[in-house]
Amino acid sequence: MRESTVKGKFWRWGYAMHRFRWLVLAIGIVLLLSFAMFAQQTPGMLKDNGFTPKGSESDQGFLQLRDELGVPLTQLNLVYTGDGLDMTEERHQQTIMDSLNELKQLPYVESVKFVTTPRNEGYRNVQAVTLSLKLDTDPALEKYPELKGFVHPPSGMKVYVTGGPAILHDMQEASKHDIAKSEAIGLPIALIVLLIVFGTLVAALLPMIVGLMSVTLTLGITYFIAQHQSLSNFLPNMVTMLGLAVGIDYALFLVSRFREELKRQSSVAEAVAMTCQTAGKSIFFSGIAVLIGLIGMLFVDLTFFRSLCLGGVIVVSISVIVANTLLLSLLGILGTKINSLQVLPKRFRKQETSRFWERIAYTVMRRPVLLVVLVGGALLYTMTPISHMKLSVPNAEVLPPNYESRYGADLLKAAYDPRMTGPIQIVVHTEAEVWDETSIGLIRAYSEQVKGVSGVKEVQSFISSLGQHSDQDLARMVKDASVKSKIEDNKIAKGHTALSIVVPEKDTDDPSTDELVRELRRVSKDGLEIAVTGGPAYRLDIIDRIQNEIPAVLIFVMGITYIVLLFAFRSVLLPLKAVLMNMLSLGASLGIVVLVFQHGYLADLLHITSIGYISATLPVIIFCVVFGISMDYEVFLISRIMEEYEQSGDNDKSTAEGLKKTGSLITSAAFILVVVVGSFIFTDIEIMKALGLGLGLAVLIDATIVRVMLVPALMKLLGDANWWAPKWLHIQTDKAADKK
């Protein structure tokens, strides 16, 4: 939004913040101390990874397995290894079971069984045990530390605990560690940049205070929300990343403007008020731009996205509020002392950057066509890996291999065929009881159809477990109480429900297995109620839920942003150009993320474990978060160019002046944001590492290549057409201005 020096609502608000500065500071301190106590406990409150596709066929199938067959949905896997030991020998297996005697006595432990899936060649030194619990995920996570205390490896063996609760527990620990690590890396570098920009310690510390306070208040608020609402355990990382980046950036603009206004205004009160009228107003509308992007995540019906949206909306809103309240009051208290405690002599801080940015603008505008073709072509080429992007839903893979649950999961996958340990499950519901001869016939006929589907290796059910018999003989066999009891104990049939296991020919994460799930859902049901579930179906439903809503996310975010900018710039082409430039920087950054995380380029250098695919959540998150943030820089630049154009009417001159007057400040703000979000590359959780890389690259590309090269070049090529708009738009905006 264009900054205005007319004394309006924001001016009066800033004046009030100066007048009540000590009261505002006292309230801020009380809030900070109060919420800090709860903020520390928030990561431990979040027990959901947020990926459950609630209401989907796979989710309904899981619930039916739990409610109708008594299948425990919470399991742990204990993976034992022994160097030089043949773990298939009965004596070693008995030793393992003996070591778990105390664990078996726990009231919430339902069963402890060896994994019977065929072992892959070369892994006779590995033995896995499945531990089934009578608890849902949240209670299981609470009991996990106690339960793990009863797992002791026998002499000469090692044991690794993995499975749902173990992975979630390690993710909680990794989340706490990542927040501390990212702050330890990002904040010192951000402080150094601020010291170089401002040259004084007092001015440099203020943005740090705003960033840290925004994160602390948000996590404290989230603690109370988590008491009543299930939230993803990725939320604290997102809040820390976004809160520090946006909070520090917003404060940077305010402090910079305040130092300018101190030289122009007659008093500190006037300087604070005018700072709010200009930079404070810009920050307010900048926050709205970021919120538009974040709200786009709500279109995807997953707790993961709702949680990140909630955390992002709260932390960005608080960043705007803290900057326009507490920071303004601090500026009023400090006054000219903002320039105290110099760390750089003034002669080193007097950098003639104006001419530098002006020369760049005119240099670019001399060869606009060449630069648009070369730079645009390079960015489009960088986007090409997206066409080969493989999406999946990570589980233990979100953690690095040094975490026990991740290492155990990798070992389990290597030692046992994952097609057997995580098959497709089909829940079959019959009108009569499954023991009825008619039901047996229907289930058998359905199983034969399933066997005939391309990509099916094997189909198992309670019928196949009883051998080759006619429907009549099977109906007679299951009348035997012992036979029926054994089937019910194995949780493969009971009442009106039976479970069929489908083993695919290809790996469970192969694209052909996704297509197999779709084919199975199209098989004729012939009087049966069918729900296709299991790991592959669960993953497919998550990916489909995300991909099906991507068009709506794009249309909403890009459409609303275009409309807002249309009225802000009173131009048809400028908002369109801004949206398209954002898409270029976003696409290029996502292309690089694919190269690093899917194909492994530079993975060792960045300490990244390439997992061969991209988390299906990343494209949506990167788009929604970066679109709003990078749009800020575009708005600041174009707004300044617009001001110059309204005064001079010279398109080229106004472009150069706009870049000259915003170049240094936006570059510093972008660099701080890149450092803060980029620090997450060196944390542990793979999704946050990828997000840090994607966000950092997108902002870096946008603030350098796009803003410095493409924007001036396109401004030159479009000329006065940049400022064209239909008459009705000018009439509407002029009326709005008159009302003000």
C-alpha cells in the first residue's frame, strides 16, 4: 500500500502509543511473562501429526476395523538385532519373549507377537516383535516413556522401538530441539545483519524483541487452544519460523522509518505518530497480504494444514499488533537514544547505495527484452524438475536416521517385505453374519474378482485360512466354536465384518500401487459393503485430498491478491505481473527442492537424507506462505514506483527511483528472512528442512533476480501501459480517497 503522510487513523494510533507508552510496555511485559510459562509446554501438548484424512474411505475402514473386529489401531514394533546371531532360532526368540515378561503385564498391552512376514534374504540377524496396545494414539503417546522403560535388549542384542507412538514421541523431541537449534543459528546472524543496517545495538535489538515476543505469545495462546482442539505437532516449528522472520522484518521497517522521522519531526511523539502513519500502515496491509496466503491452506481438509494456518494466522497477526503497539511504545520511550551504543563508526554506515540501485535499474532497462528472455528462461528451466516430482506422505522418514524410531523403521523395511507388513486392507461388511453360507459365497466371489485385478499378488481372508473347501463345508466348519474363536482372535472376521488382505505386486509407495487402490475401489461389490483401507489407501487418500484442492488454493490466493492489488495500484497489468513474478520464484524454488530432496543433489552438503520423494504437503505450504511474504516486497517496491510516477509521469525514472529508495531496506529485510527460515535446513525434521530450503530460496530469488532484474525490465517493456485501468476503477478509488 502507498505510504501517506496525511495525519489519519494510523497517525492518531501512533500518537496514542507514545502517550500511553509506559502502560503499553507494562502490559507487554505482563503478557510476555504470563504466556512464556505456557509456551514452553506447547510442543508436548501437540500429539497429532495432522495427516489423518478424516471422513475418507480409508479412515472409515480403519474405524470399522477397530470398532467391529477389535483391531488395535495403535501398535509398536520392537526390532531386535544381534551381530552373528541367527534370530530365527527358537532359543533367541524365547530369550526375547522372556525379556518382555514385565511389559506383557501392563494393563494397556493387548498382545506381543513375533512378526510372521517372510524375512528378506540376508537379514536372519533381525527379529521384529509387534506390540499391540489397547489405547488410542494420544493415550499411547502419554504412556510411551513408561512402556519403553520395560523394553530391555537381551545380552548380545540391540533393540529399536518404532511405530506410531514412538515416531510421534521422537517428533515431539525433534520439534523442541529444532526450535532451539534454529534460534541458535538464525538469531545471531539476524542480529549481525541488523547491527550492520542500524549500526547501533539498541536499534538492532528491537526487531529481535518483536520476533521473540510474537513467537512466545503465539505458542502460549496455542497451549490453551490445544486443550480443546487436536493440532499438528508441526505447528511450533511453523510458528517459530514464520514468527521470527515476519516479526523481525516488520520491526526492521518500523525502526528504519522512525530513525528517519526523528530527523524530520519536531518531537519524539510526532516521529512515533508519523512512523505509524507510514511504516505502521504498510505493515498492517502487508500482514493482510500474508494472511490471504495462509488462509488458502484451509481449503485442504487435513488437521496438518488447519494447524499451520491457525499458527501462521495468529503469529502474523500478533507480529503486526506487537509492532504497532509495544514497538511504537518502546520507540517513544527511547527517542533519540535509539542511536545509542554504536557498534559501527558512522563513516562505515554511510553507504552510497542509492546510486548503486539506480544504476542497476537503468542498466536493466537498457536491455529489457534480452533480460526478460534470459532470466525468465532460466527460472522456467529451474522449474522443470517439478514435472517429475513424486509426492508421498512421510512417516518415520520425517526424522533423520539417528533417531531410534526412524532407524528401527528403516531396519524393519529392509528386513521384511513392506508389501506384507503394510498391505492393502479391505473391510467387507455382509448383510447376514459372515459365517452364513450365503455370506461366504459372496466374500469368495468378491475375492476372486480382486485376484483378477492387475497388480494383485495375493489375497488373504478367513476363507483362505481354512483351506480349499466348498461354501457349504466352510459354513459347517465355522460352526465349531474353537474355529470361530481362533478366527475372531486373529481379528480377521466377526459378526457381519470380515477383513481381506491384498498384497500388491509392486512396493507400497509405487505409483502403480496407488492405481491398484483405485481399481479395487471400482470392483463390483455384489451386495457387499466395501471399504478399501490400509497404508497404501491411507496415503493415497491424503495425496488425493491435497491435490484435489490445489486448484481452489491457487484460485483463491492469486484471485484475492490480484483484486486487492488492483484497487491498491489502480492498474490492471501491475497486479497481474506481480502475481506471475511470484509464481516464477515459487516454481524455481520448488524445482530446486525436488532436486535436493527427491534426487539427492547437494544432500550431503546440506546434511539432508534424500528420501526419494517430496512430502505432498510441501507445494501447498510453500505456495501459501511464500506468496504472501514475497508479495510484501513487491508491494513495497511498486508502491514507491507508483508514488514517483504520480509526481513525474516518467515510467523509467519512477522505476529507477522506486528501486533506489527501497533497494537497501528490502534487501536487508529479505536477507534476514532468508537466514531465519534457512536455518531450519540444519534442523532434524525433514519436512521443516524442505520448507526452510523452499521458503528461503523463494524469497532469495524474489528479492534478487525478480525484483532487481525482471521487475525493472517488465516495467520498461510495458511503459505507460503499466498504469492503465478502466475508468470505473479510478472513480471508485478516487471516491474512497475523498471519503478519507
